[in-house]
Amino acid sequence: MYPLLFRTVLSRLDPEFAHHLGALVIRGAGVEPVASVVRRFTAPRADQRVDALGLTFASPFGVAAGFDKNVTMGRGLGALGFGHVEVGTVTALPQPGNPKPRLFRLIADRAVINRMGFNNDGAAAAATRLRRLRRARRRPVIGVNIGKSRVVAVEDATTDYVRSARLLAPLADYLVVNVSSPNTPGLRGLQAVETLRPLLTAVRDAAGRTPLLVKIAPDLDDDEVRDIARLAVDAGLAGIIATNTTIARTDLETDAATVEAAGAGGLSGAPLKKRALEVLRLVREVVPPAFVVISAGGVDTADDVRERLSAGATLVQGYTAFLYRGPLWARQINRGLARAS
């Protein structure tokens, strides 16, 4: 039913407007008694639980950052069967993001190009919503992804990240430093090891007991991936998320004129699958077995999730395929994993 709805209606809507419509449905799914009814059809099996980061995840499959930017869909996404929800990216200061249009579908590739620019209501508003969410009787594990405020100079980035960490870490199940979005000027330069080390150290200290992870880009070369992975271990982080979106535009089915018209931004979805799997394997080669590695990028089916787990992922995240699969996507993944167990 959903594929027909997507082809005939949703694909004709502006992608960002369609996302907001979907958010209304998801929020509704998290309201009792609707949530209890939904869970009867979507809840993962008990044997799909994963223990990691000192937490218990109901399923290895969760929602990547970018989907729930403002901490408004956590209960609904949990009711739909996701084992964790990574909210954000949240910045210390509220910001509107980049000018619209800034989200584009590449339907032939089951992909999306976005240049949202960390549009969010800011850390203070996120903290208020997180407090409310933590009081919910049933909720998924909640990670909080933090980024640099656009108006803050790159040389002042550490202070900006620390400000967010101090406010949000006590309310998060885990915290993520995002230095890999291509849509904030200068941000990816923070991935250089000599710059990243003091940043991660400062945020780790500010986060206290909350597990801290770093999210990296797929566009790093292999040696850079290995270097950051080693740094994350040396700095005492709890894990790495691999990967964010890519700036590459290679081997796409969508015609070149459409891709060019979409312009700059991060590409996500099926075209990222191969590189995301490569980066996962590179990270896992150099980190200890107990070190948490969350794989994201190009995940669509239960087979994709299973492949990432077999390659060493502790947990797996998805986002873009949600647009193409619809609200029962997590249920499809969890049922597919259960059939193979």
C-alpha cells in the first residue's frame, strides 16, 4: 500500500513538506492508546536485544540523526519498532538552516541529496523535550547528535560543542560529535586528527559518564579513517558512527541534469552502501572488539542490516530508505532479521 501512496502522492510533494506530514503520523503513533496497539504489530522479538554502551537496545536497528532534528518523534519511532533514535543534529544556538529548497529525491537511485544545514531549535529547546521524553513510560534508546552552530567560527568550535554537551549529555543515553556533515562550512576540516583530538577530549570531559561517539564521513581516505578510529580509542570514546552522507556523485542512475539541478549537499541512500560497508570494515580492523561501531549509509533491507552486523557493526542505522519504505520499515527489518535467526 505504501509504495502506491509514494508513487501517486508523496513523490509529487516537496520532499521537506512530505517529511513534515510523515512526522505528524509518527508523532500520532507514539500517543497512547495508539502506541500500545501499534507495538503489537511492530515490537522486535526479545531475542533481538543488543547490549552496548551500557544500554539495552530492543533491536540492532535504529534511526540515524537527521530524521528527528528537534526531539519530537522519539516515542512514535520507538512504537514503530526502532531500537534507538539518534536525534539532531542539535546546535548550541537555534538556527534556520540553509535556504529552501534544500532536500531533493533521486528516486531512480533510492537516494536523497540534502543541504539542510543543521536546521534545529537549539540545545535549550532540545533539552526541554528530552526531559519530557525521558519521563515516557516506554521509549527507545535516545542518542543526541551535536554539531557546530553556523555563526560560530571554526576556531571556536570546541567551546560551542562543549556548551551543547554540558546541556544535553545528562539527558542523553549516548552523545555523538558530528564533524562530518558537508552542509556547514568548515565542519569537515575538524576531522583532521590534530584538530579533532582536542575537540573530542574537551567534549568527552563535558559529557561525563554519558557514552561519547564521533560520526565520520565516507569521503575520508582509508588511512584517514584508520587514524580517526585509533584516535577515538586513544581518546577514550565509546564508539564511532560510520558514516555520514557523501559529496560524491558517481555511478548514479538519475540523469545528470537532475543531479546537477539539485546542487550541493550530502548524498544518502543506496549509492552510499558500498563505501559505508568499506568504512565499517576499516574501522573494525583497528579498534578493539568491545569498541562500539554503528554502521549507517545505504541500509534498506534486513539483508543489509545482517551484512553490517556480520562485518562487525554493533548496531545499524537507517534514514533515507524510510522515505521509500514507509512507516512499517522497522517492522520489515526486524521481521526479516527474526526469520534468519
